[in-house]
Amino acid sequence: MRVAALYDVHAMPHALSAVLEEVEREGVDAIVFGGDLFAGPLPRETLALVRPLEARFVRGNADRDASGFVRKRLEIETIAWAAGWPPTLELDRVVYCHGTPASDEAILTAASPPEAFDAALEGVTARLVVGGHTHMQYRRGRFANAGSVGMPYEDDVAGFWAIVDDDIEFRRTEFDVERAAADIRASGWPGAEEFVAENLLGAASREEATAWMEQRRRGG
């Protein structure tokens, strides 16, 4: 089974639209959204792209607890729909989750120690677990992070996602950055200017994000 794993879109429809065009060309058997779909600058526009799709959804921490900005822009039925997505989904002996199978807020990065992955996969018999939450692509044993479509920490400005088949194949898709920046600036989203400067006109640092998340993982 060939699955497109699209994680951490964070209400970035420009990136999502470009990724979906590539997904269509791939002829996948299923699309899985791995959480944190609407938390970001353009939730209504993101919903318009997602609703027509025959896709599966996994709930992320931001779907479970929508922000005030998102609640003002989406209908209450849509908020409830996202909050009701399952925390895990299994297809073809692959488990899809947001953080880890046990927690949508658990942090794992490529720099996490082996015991952190052992604990996350304890009792899980799937051949692969695909998560997100930390917005960086990597694979460690039976655990892989699909990356982030909308807010990657990859030293690069693009949409990052994955195709899962017998193995996992990491993908990168370019999108119209200038148009995205203009629409986000006009969105009324808090922090729009900072995000445009640091994540669109510049690229978020993978090294800095890893260090910050590892400090959080250790309770720092």
C-alpha cells in the first residue's frame, strides 16, 4: 500500500496545494494527514483544500486544543471534527501518530537517545511508526518523522512530506513563497510578520530546532 503522509500543515495552503499536486501525480492508495492541520495563518483556505479529499486523519495536539484564532475562523462543527480524529491510525502494518503512539506531545528528534525510541515503541508491533510534531524529517530504526508541509525546520523553504510503501521515501516540494508571504501578512494571524521573516523569507534552522526540542524533551 502506497501512502502519502502529510504532517504539520499548520494552515499553510500554498505549501499544501503544491504537495497535493505532486501526490496526485504519484497515484497513491491513501493520504494520511498526521495532525496539526489548521493551527496557523490560513485555516479556512486549508479546509477548502482538505474537505474534498478522500483522506484519513490523525489528531495532533493543536487539533485537540484549537487556538482562539482558529476558532474564530472555522465553524464549530469543523473544530469538533478535528478534535475527534483518532490519535493513531494503522494501515498496512504502519502506525501513523502525531508525536508517538502514546502521546501527541511527545518529542523525538534525530538526536534523541536510543532509549527514548525504545520507550516510544514499547508494545508496538507495527513494522514502522510514522510521526511528526517536531517538523524535521528523519528515520531511526522503526520510527520515522514525515516532516512538516507548512512549517519545516529543515534549513530550507519548501513543503516536506513522505511516501510510505515497503519503506519510507522523504519528499520535498517547492511552492510560491512570495504569494504565501503576502497572504499570511494579510491574514491577521498573530506573529505573521515574524513567521514570514524567519520561515519564508528565511529558513528555520534544523540545528537550532533540534537543540531547543532536545532541551524540552529532557525537561529543560
